[in-house]
Amino acid sequence: MAQARKADVDFFQLLSHLLQQVETLTNREEVELRAKIEALGVEITKVPLKPSVHLNEMEIARELDKLSAKLDYVDEMISSAMASDPLVQSLLSSVADVWMPVITATSDEKRNFIRSIRDVTSANDNLK
């Protein structure tokens, strides 16, 4: 479980780093997109509270409904950003082959992906 959280944290750090690179290249600050990435990162990496009692099926269903609502909200935020800013839509579309597999990846796959991205980034930084 801790390794999965670490992979998620690493993934959102990678997203922030990529956004920073885009901002540098375009000389334009993406405040709204940065805030949305940070908010999503907080939600995804949040440590759930340990229940003091075991939940019954109805309570589990309510908790799942709450989580579903949060995911719907995140989807709405991303869709809104894409609809209101063509640059965001273009950016997300052009890198979908990178972020979609990472989002749907297992913890091990995320760690391997992030490790390979760091290797490439380090190699690029050394060339500068």
C-alpha cells in the first residue's frame, strides 16, 4: 500500500514537472491547471482514515458513492479546463499516450514508468 502511494506521489510530481516545462516553453503560467493537478494529487494520495468499527454493506456503499462523486468532480474539473482552454485540450491530447497508461497502470508499472522518465530527464539535464 505504501509503495502504491509513493508511485502516485511520484506521478503527480512528474506531472508538475512536465507542466513547469510547458510553462517555461510557452512563457505562460498555467495557474488553473496547476491548481487542478495539485488538487487531484491531494485527493489521490490522501491517506484514508482507519475506521474505528467495521462497516456494514450499506456504509460501504455510501462510502463508495462519496468516492464516485469525488471522481466525477475531478472529471468535471478536467473537462471544464479542456473546454475552456484549447491549449489545455491540446496538451492533454498530445500527451495522452503518456498519461493514460500511467493512470491505469499497476503500482509496479507506475514505479517503472516514473523511473524511466527520471532517467530520461536526468540524461537531458546532463546534456544542457
